[in-house]
Amino acid sequence: MKPTIRDVAKMAEVSISTVSRVMNAPESVVESKRVRVLEAIEKLQYQPNSFARGLIYKKSFTLGLLIPDIENFYYTGIIRGMQDACIKLGYSLMICNTDRDKNRLLSYIDAFHEKQVDGIVFASDVMFPEYYEKLVRCRIPFVLLSTHSDEYEVPSVEVDDEEAAYDAVKFLIELGHRDIGMIGFNHENSISGPPRYQGFIRALNEAGLEHNVEKIRCATHRFEHAYHAAHELFTDYPEITAVFCVADEFAMGVISYLKDRSILVPGQVSVVGFDNLRIANMFIPKLTTVAQPMYDMGYRAAEKLHELVTTGTVRVLREKMEHKLIVRESTRQR
């Protein structure tokens, strides 16, 4: 049978409470007893029962993560960062894919509540009132990742989307491009779409290139959507020599469309992406892109949630992490 805390206490000739203190506050136990308990734990190969531990401390030592699309490569870095932080902080991680479905997301919040998770990271989606009200009603601490809320005072971790988009478009302008298009997110139900659009417009206006502001087509979330959006963009504006895409997957869709039309990248058209997915360095041509520190963002979100769970507050409410323009092969001087 699996050894219990009673077995450890009996072998070490101490009380059950002493065994518990050795596992959770070893400095509070005299050395002779601490050594006996640790030896007994090793001999018996004892592992604490997490459920019982949760009953004692009124914690499940589990965090939840809500993501909208588990097939999106962007979330691999996020999940890896969160997972590593959870291991360090003593949590397990539960991941739910919402598929951007409101009813499914609300049901996952209920499931997390039933599982008594200690907190939730809510990633890359709009914090609609029904989400916020449900989380508050369930009394689950939560942190926003790759999103933010203007309506509610909720801790968040993200990059400055407007500034990052501005830097990308300014780079294209500095390369000598004057006819620049954009493949963006639909603004409806998009948290990063509007600020990235605003960054695009700001860079154009500063350079006196206002004639480009109409050269925008939107896609939803996938490569094939961007491919079709590129068809619309270049059909309406064949003079375009550079395209800013609000996601690397969109940039790859644009490049694939151009390749199918025998238009050279970067020979005839330069393309910039956004995210710096691992595949961006494997794609041909290697993608110039705005890098988000995805691993660090996931790690920091878990740390921030732990801070909220353990103290009831956070030192920095809305945290912006640094982006970086990575120049590779999909752009060149005009």
C-alpha cells in the first residue's frame, strides 16, 4: 500500500504534525527530528497527498489557463513559460482551449471553480462583462495575458501593441517604401487589432504617407484567411511594395500568395510579421518580424497570479514587456 504520513511519523518516532512541519517549514523543527523525518520519507518513498494538502491549506496548488486557439503556435511559448513558473512556484497547470466560444469559456470558468483552482490566467481575448462578472462571482483571482481591460482594474501582462506596430511600419518606411499595405485583425472582438492598426496609421501620418491608410484588409486568425486577404489587397492596390502583418501566420499567408503569383519576396515586396514564432526563422524567406517575449510573458503571468493569490494584490497592475524588431530575409531596401 502507498505509505501515509502516519507511517512516516511512526518510523521517525514523531507526531504527524512534526512531519507536516518538516515538509512545509523545516526550519521550525529541531535538526535531530528533521533528519529522522527526512530519512523516513526517503525510505518509505512517501509523497504527500495533494488533495489532503489542499484541504489543510485551503488551496489546490493548481492554476488554470484559458487560451482561444491551442493550434496557434503563439501559445506554445506562453504555455512553456507558465509551466516552468508553475513548477518553480509549486503549482500544477490546467489548460482549456476556448475556441473563442463564449459559452465554452464560461463553462470552463465553472469547471475551474469546481476544481477549486487557485487562480486563472486569461489569455488573448476580450474581457467581456459576462466573463468578468462570472470570475468575480466565483471569487477566482485572475490575470490577463496578451490582453488588457480598460473597463476593469485587472492585472495584465502584454507588449505595447501600438508601439510595436509603429516600429515595424517605421522600419519599412526607412527602407524606402512608400506604398505600404496591412493585413490586420478584424477589430470586432479583437483586443490587439485596434492598437496595431493605430500604430500603422501613426507611422504613415508621421511620414506623410496618408494615402496608404485605406490599404488594409482584415483576416480572422489563420494562414488561409491571410492568403485570401492578400488577394483582395493586391487586387485593389497592385502598386504595394511592402506589407505589415499583425501576426507571423498572416505574413506567411501573404508570402505564399505572392509566391503563387510569381511576385518575389523581398525582391518586389517586403513583408513584416508580428510575434516571432519559432517557425519564423524556418520559413523561406526567413521572416522579419516584431518579437514578443512569449516565454517571458507566460512566466511573468504565472508569477503575477501567484502574487495576487498569496497577497491579494499586485505591485504593478498593467505590465508592459519589451518587444524587439528582428530583421531577417523577408524585407530589403527599396
